[in-house]
Amino acid sequence: MMKGIATRALVILLGLVFLLTSIPAGSAGAPVTITVTNRKGWRSTEGIKANLPQFEKATGIKVNWIDIPPGELTAKTLAELEARTGAFDVIMASVEFDLAAYYRYLIPLDEFIAKKWGSVASFKRLISPEAARAIVWEGKVYYIPFHGNVQFLIYRKKLFEDPAERSAFKQRFGYDLPTPPKTIKELVDVAVFFTRPEKNLWGLGIPLGGKYPQHFLEHVMLGAGIDVVDLKTRKPDFAEGAKRDRAVEIAQFLFDLLYKYKVIPPGAKTMGHVEMREIWKLGQLAMAFSWWGDHWDKLTSPEFVSAVGEVGSAPFPQWPGGPPGRSGGRMSIWTVGIVGTTKNKDAAWKFIEWLVSEENLQTEARTSGSASHWIAVDKVSAERGWLAKGLVEALPKSVPPRLGFLKEGPEIVTAFIEEAQALTVASVSPKAMVDRLAKRIAEILKK
Amino acid sequence: MKGGWGVPLVALAIFLLLVWALTPVVYAMLISLAGFDLPTKLGLPNDLTFANYLDALTDREVYRAMANSLIIAVLATAISTFSSIPASYVFSRSQSRVASALLLLFLFFRLFPWIALAFPIFLVMARFRLLDTYLGVSIGHTVWIIPTAIWYMKGFFDLVPKELEESAVLDGATPFVLLTKVVLPLAIPGMVAVSLLAFFSSYTEYLYSLILTRVHTVTLPVLMAGYLSEFKVEWRKISAISMLSTIPMLAFYSYLLSYMRRGLLYGVMKG
Amino acid sequence: MRRLTLDQAVLIAPALAIMLVFFAYPIGLTVYFSLLDYSLMRRTKAFVGLANYLHVLQSDLFVRTATNTLVWVVISTVLPLLIALVAALLTYFRFRGYRAFTALFSLPIVFIPSSTAILWALMYSDPFGLVNHLCEAFGLGRRIWLADPATALPAVSIANAWYGTPFAYLMLLAGLESLPLEPIEASEVDGASSLQKVRYILLPMLWPIFTVVFLLRLIDTVRSFALIWIMTQGGPGTASLTLPVATFKASFLQYDYGLGSAWGIINVIVVMGISFAIVWRRREVE
């Protein structure tokens, strides 16, 4: 009798196991399903995601849109590609170093491009030169860009236009309150002027949690003409000479903003840009520097304007002595590519065509405020006021992070982030930080 | 505790111990109930509301993750209990060298640092097409539960007197019949303890869930950890989710306390 | 029966099979990968012998990580064990309301590690965190606890100590309750005070159990990953980088599985060292 119970228990267990494993991982049933990765909670693709049903209805292709937290996206994508699981058909990749890492798992898109836009050359003329350069690997195009962004400065117009503030500024610094500041010196003066901790007002908000101090430093360095790595000699660009001294000055600049001028809210050391936006909304910031392209629609929304007034925007001032025609760096380029293991190449391409359709790219600009690297679309978006002036001005004068073109990129970025964090929390001096970083990068490149 | 100072000292000690254990819980609970303004200095939130809980409960992502966590935990419990009970019975009864060597091997498994297998386990699961499936994730958890379960369960079996079995063997019973008919009924408290242990080990697991899930099987720990790393910290809502995540644990809290006390000790001392 | 019978082998088989396929096999892969220059970025997969191990052991990062791990382990083992010992001894004497105390004091076990991370990240945050509110109220000034290299590691360790206290408490309490009553009864006849009972009878008798609980806790903290990863990701800089976090970082942030596997095996060696201490200790106890 007991044996009977055991058998029954076993049968129930097996049944349960069968039942649960038979729940499909993806949704089946539709004739063609493609799986697309997306950065979870990314405001730039939210509008496009909302348009998906139209695409599905028009083509009969079912899109399995997967949201992966930004911090896990590259690790997960790479692991899946390396294990050749075939879990993803279309992947999103950024210039940071995804492009260098993924392309060998992807299929070249040259034929599709030629069919759609006549030739690869004519396609490249449609997008920004930097994007056209970043998407080519070993002579073939592996990626189609859909998102462009750069960090820029925002400022509270209400404060800057206040006559009392203007005259107080002139009295103290001897020149008119620059709206917005055009040089680093003006920026520091203005930030110092508006910093009033007792009133919970800070001159300059820069998110410095996690990877963000590195974003700031690399932006200013590229603007000053210092690449992290010289792509030709494969050496750190700031190991010695004038560039090293300039890099130390830049590191010193961030250090001084935090510890000498004290214009950055101390809590910024654990913040990302979403939290910085909340501080902005509380009226605690006169200026702020970050990836505001992702937040422009919010910053200009009635809710925000009624709380803190109109927002102004401008490129972050270029470091003195940097190459002419450049403002800063760390331009963001996000692209999509098709995974080699896909069984539905054509459906995947149809999705990409739809993703970069004018309507979708305009949706992206309208619903978040980010550009697309598609020249015609970005022009329209700028005219219609969907893009911030700061973004429109800074983007063509920016360059993407150089690490994106190196296979050692992730290791160098990890080292850079660690050193930049150490600088932010003052556990290393600016000079020591720059030298240590140069040494670490040289070691990584030697391996 | 006689004398003038004894009683107040003990009372003070008890008070301090409770402050240590409960302060973060109470504070997070307050934040989870906070309305528009979060406190920026010592004090209570201005207004209290259940809106954050409503917000968390109506979020599809959250209740899916809760359901996933529970399904995976049940599955992991089933697999680990049903596979470890027969094995631990043999380990308890057999005198053979092979068995004691295997038992030591399981001890080795039990003390192994999980992190060392993070990428290989992903590859193996990919090969069996078990990534992002309930079965795959629960097997991932099971791997960590089985060794512990075997050691605990062996401790319980050691306490079951052997005389009964010996008479049953004389009647010609096989080990399987012995286990199901004679021994298991006596070891039921042990089984309950081990099942609970398995359930909660799986329910709280983070690393393997992170690695073996994509979207469909994302568990509560992975989802919650994601909130902090996304730089989208909405303290009210994630505090509310933290509070909600304790419900399965609280439901079995008294069992948990008593069985854990016994179970943990058997695992430690008798193994 | 000195030999394993077929029936017995069949009973062991399911557990063993799962462990071999999903545990022993991956261990083999880890060892294998640790001997390769296996980087998804450099696109290499060549055999390099022990180069990865040498690279790890010779790096400044290893020294840093080892020191951090030591701090992390000391704070998150000693603190909860001492607190738990006091609580367990008090409970052992059954003061009024001791049941309620046990229930309340053990409450942290109902939180999963991710919740614990959230609870404590909230406590330490600025401007909303209670720790800063308290510091300010006592005139100590605010700090950014998790972004300050001096405080990040201790802060996370204290969170871990908080989470580990109830487990240690329940185990020690069970240990105390399993002790024979005769010596205590005899001491009562001699008129010993509670403190004397604790000092001369309970603690010596509890000592073997205490050391085992201590060693188990030690292993659990050496290999624990979730709390640090979720709260600081090893940062700022490398200020809270411990062995498991460094392992994860090498594999999943630098995509260097060769290096990550070498870190992993070094982890294993450390943990196994402690494990042998446990096995040895257990023999002694018995």
C-alpha cells in the first residue's frame, strides 16, 4: 500500500515537472516570432515600444520585446551569443564597446542595405559621419543606428534672468552673468555664485554614482583633445607630456568642483541621472550636466516648469586649448544588429527597417528628446523643438568614446571607472589617479 | 538575575538587541507607507498611505516575479526533497566505504563557493536548453540545496531506531519498501524541515537566478536587485515590495523558527 | 554490509546524477577555462597554463581584494556571533516574554538578501536615510556611507551582520538547549549566580558548538556575493571588492572568462581551506 502512495507521488511529481517545463520560454503559436533585446526602463525606446502593435499587425511578425536592466544588458547578451543559444534575433548595441564585441556573432547587413537604400555608400550619407564610422567592422556594416545622445548642460532660466541675481553677480565677479556660461572659468564662477548650501541650492549637479564620474571625465578629456587610448600607437594618450598635464588639470577640475568650490551636492556621489533629475525638480540645482537628451520631454513638461521654471540648455564648455570645432566627447550611438543564429533573417530585417522608419525615430525624439544619427530626421526633430538646443549644438561637435574601437575596451573602462570613483571620493589625488590609470591602461594593452 | 542591577541591565540588553534587529525593518515599513514627501531628517513622514503597496501589487512585473519565485521554489523543493531523501537514507544506513566517500563528496559540494561556477553553469544550462525555464532555474537552485538537505536528512534518519527495519528485512522487504513504509513515517518532521529549508533556499537565491533567467522566469530577488542597479531608486515602492516579499516567510514563520533551530543543529552536529 | 548494494545505488542515483551533471561537470569546465586565455573581447581561447593564476596573484587588486575580504569576514562573523550569543544566553534563562523576544529578534530572516540590500541601502542613503538622520541628531554630521571608501565596506558588512544574526542566534540557542542539565542543576545547589553559571558552566559546554557555528558562518561570508554586489558592486573604486565580487566582475564586466575562472578557483581554494578546518573540528567535537 505504501508502495502505491510512493508511486502516485512519483507520478504527480513527474506530471508537475512535465507541466512546468512545457510552459514555453517564448510565446509560440504565431507564424514568425523574433526576439529583440532592449534596455529596461530606457525612455528613448518607450515610444517605439508603444508603436509595436502597428508593426505586428501590418507584417504578421510577432515581436518578443525583452527588457533587460541596463547594468546586465551587455553581460547577458554576450553570454547568450557566446553560448549560441539562439535566444535573441535582434540585439541592441552601444558604441561603448558592444559594437566591437558583438559583430563576430552577427550577420553583415550590406546586402539588405543595398536593397533598401541603393548602396552602402548612399546609406552612409543618410547618417552622421561618426555613426557611419562606428557601424563598420572589417569592411562590412553590422549595425544600423537609431539613437544619438551626448551629455550637455541645463540651467534654470528663472534664476539666471532674475535682475537681483544678475546685479549681485556683476558686483562680485565684474562681468555680466553669462547665460549660459561659455568657458570653464565662467562655469565655475556661476556655479560658485549659485551654491548656497544653507538654502539647499547647488551650483552644478553632476551625477557621480557608479559609472558616471567616468562619463564626465571622458567627455571633458575628449573635448580637450585627449583620447583615452591613442588608436594608432595603442598607448594611453595621457601617459606623458602636455596631454598628461592637461589630463591632470581635468581630474583636478572635478576634484575642485567637489572639494574646493563645493558646488556639487554631496549626495551626487551615489546618484544617476534619474535621481539628479529629481533633485532638479526640487529646485536644488542652478545648473546640471548629464544625459539630458533622455529626459528633455520631462524637463520641459508643465509639471517640471511649474515647479522650477523654464529650462535652458547648452553644450558643456570646451576645455581651453582643445581642438577647434569640437565641444566634448562621449557621444552615444545605439544601434541594432541581427544575430547569426537567427532563423528569421528577413523578419529581423523587416523589424529593423521599421525601427528606423521616420515615424519611429520622430517618436523617439518627441517622447524622450534624444536624436537618432539620421541626419534628415534629426533636422526635423530639432526644428520642431523636440531636441534640446544643447544637444543639437553639441552632437555634431562630439566624438564617440574611443574605447568602443578597442577589444580591450571593457577592461579599460572597468579600470577607468574604478579610478574615477576613487577620485570622486578623494581616496586618490588627481595627479596620482591620472598616472595610475595610464599605467593600468598600458598594462592592459600590453597583454 | 537577582539583586539591584540585574533586572534593569537585562531589560536594557533586551531593548538594545531588539533595536538592532528591528530598526531597519521599521524604517523601511515607514518609508513604504510614506506619501509624497520622504523624511529628510529624524522624524515621521508627513502623510501615510497604502498607495505604494497598491502601486507594487498592480505592477505586472512585480506579481509575475512573485509567481515565478514561488513556482521555482516549489519545483526546487520537490526535486531536491525527492532526490535527497533516498540518498540520505542510504548514507545513514550503509556502512560501505563508497557511501562514506560519497557523503564526504556531498560535504565538499555543500561548502563550495557558488560564484566559481557562474559562467559554466550558464553554458551547461544552455546546452540542455534550460535557460529561462522554470525547470532550469530550479535545478540550478537544487544543486545547492541537495548537499545541505542530504546532511540534514541523514541526521534525522540516524535518530530513527534500526530495530524496526531489521524485523522488516527479515520479512524480506527491499530498501525501497523499507524507506517508504517503515522509515519515512518516522522521519516526517525531518522531511518537513528539509522541505522548508529547500523552499526558502530557493526563494532567497540571487546569483544563479540572475544568471539563468532572461525575462520570463525572472525571480523576485533578481527583479529587486535590478531596481537598485538601474539608478531608478523609487524608495517608497521598492520598500513596499521588500515588505511584500516577506509574506511567504511570515506565513511559515513559527515553523521556520522551530524547525530551523532543530534542523540547523542536526545539520551541524550530527552530520 | 561493507559494500553498496544495487538497491542502495539506485536510491543514491538521482541526487548523484543531478550533482554530477550540474555541478561536477561545471567545476571541470571552470578548471579548464582557468587554464585558457578565454576573453570574449580579445576573441581568444588559447591554452596558457597557469598564466591567469599568476596574473591574479601578482596584481595589486588581489592584495586589495584579500584585505577587503578579511575585513568583510571579520565584521560579518564576529559581530553577529557576539550579539547572538548574548541574545541566546538571555533567552536560555527564559525571562518574561522570551517567546515574543525570539520571534521579534529573529525577524530579519524573513527578508531575502535583495530586500536586505534595499533596506540597508535606504538606511545609508542621503538625504532620506535613517543613519544620517541619527548622525545629524547626535551632531555627527552627514556622510555618503556607501560612496565613501572609508565607510563603504564596514557599512555593507554591518548590513550582512544584521542579516546573519538570527541564524547564529537560533543555532546557538538550540545548542544551549541541547546541553545536559545536570551540571547547571548542581551549580544551583551550590548557589551560583547567573553570571557564574554562564561563565563557568554554559560557555565551556557551548564552546564546541560555538566554534562550528563560527566556522559555518565564516564560510558563508567568504563566499557570499549578493549583498555587496547589489549595494556597492565592489565600489567605490575597489573599496568593497571581495573575492566573489572580483570573480563576478572579471567574468561579467570584463568578459574575461579565463581570468574569472582563475579567480573562481582561488575562491574555491580559500573556502576549502576553511572547510577542512570544519571537518577536522567536527571530528574533534564528536
